[in-house]
Amino acid sequence: MKKRLEALLRSTLRHCFEQGALAPCQVPAYVIEVPNDPNHGHFATNLALTLASSQKRPPREIALSIVENLMDPQGFLETAEVAGPGFINFRVAAREWCRALSKAVPLKDAYGRSDTGSGEHVLVEFVSANPTGPLHLGHGRGAALGDTLCRVLSCCGYQVVKEFYINDAGLQITILGESIWARFRQMEDPGYPFPENGYHGAYVLDLAEKIAAETDLTALSEAAAKAHCARRGKEIMLGEIKDDLYQFRVPFDVWSSESELYRTGSLEQTLEGVRGKGFLYEKDGALWIRTSDFGDDKDRVIRKKDGEFTYFASDIAYHLQKHQRGFTKAINIWGADHHGYVPRMKAALATHEISPEWLSVMLIQLVKLWEDGREVKMSKRAGSFVTLQELMDEVGVDAIRFVFLTKHHDSPLDFDINRVKRQDSENPVYYVQYAHARICSIFRKARAAGLTVPDELESLESYLVLEEELALIRMISVFPSRLEDIARSLEPHRLTYYLTELAASFHRYFNLGTKVSAHRIVTDDPDLSRARLFLAQGIKMVIANGLRLLGVSAPKSM
């Protein structure tokens, strides 16, 4: 519907230019949006306001000229009114909404798909947890965000690759090996010292017991034993991370390894390319990159005095490789503590004339877990944090994925265990899933009464006349454009908002029939019943398609 209105406005502007109602000009960017207040119409545009500078006229006068010259021979619009300083509010004719529903429902699982991103090749890197411990809730939030974003992008025609970057080189892996070795030694000698900066979770003892069962660590030198513990510990933890993500319904296309950058010489080769462009220099025995030339607040060390590369060095090489692989856009999902890392990474990419717009970084805030009114901070296994696996065991994947996307990723999120276990409207995922299950129940009862649930139906406008029905049709109609907006804005939480609003509208509509029998979905009038069942089919379709994009199930009964 929005696209039809855009086409109508384009025709109207051409007509205005030709007739002299408006001076010919390059049309600036403008928006068509759904007003928050339904009294303001179905759509509103700021077109007249954007034309004010080129027309040198008050926006309200321009808006009046547009409305007076609307090219709408088919009667698509019911009304077009000028509001405020020059906004234009539109109401679409009821029959057009019914026609849109008639075209939408037969599409079934394909409804919502578009080619908006055709030709775009996007790499989304997310989670990328160090393989030194189990996934925590922050990783889970990033996993839900990244996977849902990828699903929406793919639905909108983008070619998407999901990538996990394994930070398996450097000091943290060494510390993991030392921690496992210390726990192994403490089995015989409880007083054996534990590394001051070691990993303290109970999982480290599990790793020590498993590795010791595989290998006689006492037959190795201490250095060799620590190195073996580091290598096997990393492998085991990475396997657990993969298992957790698989259970969380987050598969990855590529697992990229930091250690491979070192092993293959790719790190050195990439940095030589930076040196060749004149952006590396030596100072105080260290190697620096001139990121301050490109907006960073200072230059950065990429190789320290002792010859060890910094994490920034491998990150530069990794991101330059992303670009070399031909992606038209890269999206990273990082923890909020990486905020200061964003400008320096974009500055490093600028040394190779890569636009800052090529890389988008989404920062996720922390998740706080609550139960019985108190914050839950400790894990039985990890010690200092609750693991994603523990939460999945407690409340299930559906609840976690949905709730993790109920807020913008840059806002802190409270996860209330008691709330998501409730079977009422206070539980957001239950509320949406119940709408789908309720419609399935209605369909079963309709079939038992001898009524078919139609997949195609014409002449709906004669039956779907209640304002609640038309409002539901309008909500169904905006689903494709809502997905396109999410793909552009990188804001998957808007999908949970949309589905919650759609479910609430359906529940209110259903409850009309509990008060007035004539408003029931299945009535004594077969034709009216089929029309309302067709509407319910559209609602069910959109909820199922939306939940699938969220990685959440759509149950047929609850």
C-alpha cells in the first residue's frame, strides 16, 4: 500500500510540474509513515515540507497544491487532508485494504519477502566469544539479535553470510591453559597456586578432568602440559559454544579463526599493505598505525616493544580481509564496552580508502537476570555469570529469543524468569504465540462445523466492515514494509513490537465475539464466517512468518 501511495505521489508531482502548480525541481528525500494517532489517517507524508526551500513557498500552500492536483483516477484514496504546518494525511479506501488482504493471504510463507536488498552482499559477524568459557547472557542477546537480523535481511533479498570470529590467539588462551593445568595439579595438591588472572569457573575443573582422562599430563613437561591444556581446552570450549548456539537456533556459515591469520602469514601480509600506503611508523620500539589521520583521537600500537602484535593488529587484518572477500557491507555486533573501538577500526579501514559506511557496528548492552524480585548473578558452572545454557534449561529457547529482542540493542535489558513462565498477557512471547494457537483452535472448530478455511477469497469489503477488522487488515498490509524498514535501520526489536501489537489487536477483536455473538468469527452466516476466517488466516500467516524470523516457534495449541 505504501508503494502504491509513493507511485501516486510521483504521478501527482509530475502533473503539478507540468501544469505549473509547482515549479519543476529535483524532488528531495521525504518519508511516508503510519501516524501514531489513527485519527490522523492511514499514512502521512512530509513531502510538502521538504519542497519548501526549492518552491520558496510556505509548506502548507505546497501541500494544498498537491492535494488539489492528486492523480488518483482509480479512487485509491478515500481522503487526503493537509494538517499542521504542511503534512498531508491520507486515508485509503476500505476496498483497497480488502484487496490487499486478498492478494497477501495466498502468498503464505512468502508473504513479507521482497527484493529490496537485491545485489547487496552482507557479512554479519556476531557473538565471536572467546573460547575460554561458556556463553553468557550477553552472548545470547548478541546471538538472538544477529541471527534475527540475518533472517530479516535474507527475507528482504540481501545475500547474507553469518560469521563467528574465533579469538583463539593471544594471552587469554595461554591463561586458559595455565588455569586448567592448575586445577589438574590441585587434584593431587590442593595447595598448588592458581594463576592470579586465571579462569575460576567450575567448568575449568571439568576441562581438567576431561583432558586428564584423555592424556597423561604427568608424562609431559610443565610447559608442554600447559600448551596441551590450552589447545584442548580451547577445542572443547569451542565445541560447547557451537552446541549451545545450535540449540539456540543460531547456525553460522563461517567460523573464522584469529590464529589462522598468524599461521598463514596473512596478518603480516595485510599489515605490509598498510605499510606500503605509508600509514605505519616506528616509535619507542613499537610499530604504530596513523589512525589519527582519519578521525581517531590518537595513533594506535599494532606491535609492541616485545614483538607481540596487539589485538588491534589482527582485527585490522581480519576486517581488511572481509572487504577483500567482496562484501558490499559488513555488520559487527559487539558488546557496549567496545564503544571506543569503533572509530579506530573505521579509521584503520580508511587507510585503504574504505568508506566508514561500509562497516556498521551494533553495540549491545548488558542483560540482567531477575527471579523472585532479586537479581540473579551467580552461575553453578561459570561462577561469576549465568550461562546461556542454564537459562535455556530454565525457560526454553522461545522465551529467551523473544525477550532478548523486546528492547533496542543499545538499551539495558531486564529478563524476569517469573514473568516468562506465566501463561498470560504479562508474558510477551506467550501472548503472541497464544494468538497463533487461538486462531488454529478457531479453524479446528470451524472445520468441525463444516466450514472450510479459505486460502483465497474475493468481495471481502461486503463483510469485513468493522473498524477492528479494517485495522487488522492494515496491520497485515504493513508487514512487508516493516521488514524492509528493519533491514535498513538494523533494528530487529521492531519486529517483536509489531507482533505484540498485532496479537493484542487480534485478542481484542476475538473478545468482541464473547460480548456480542454477531461479532464472533464463526457465525450463523457462512459467507460472513468465511470472510472472517480469511482475515484470521492472514493474521495467523503474519504471526507465523514473523515468529519464524525471530527464531521462535508458532504453536498450534497451547
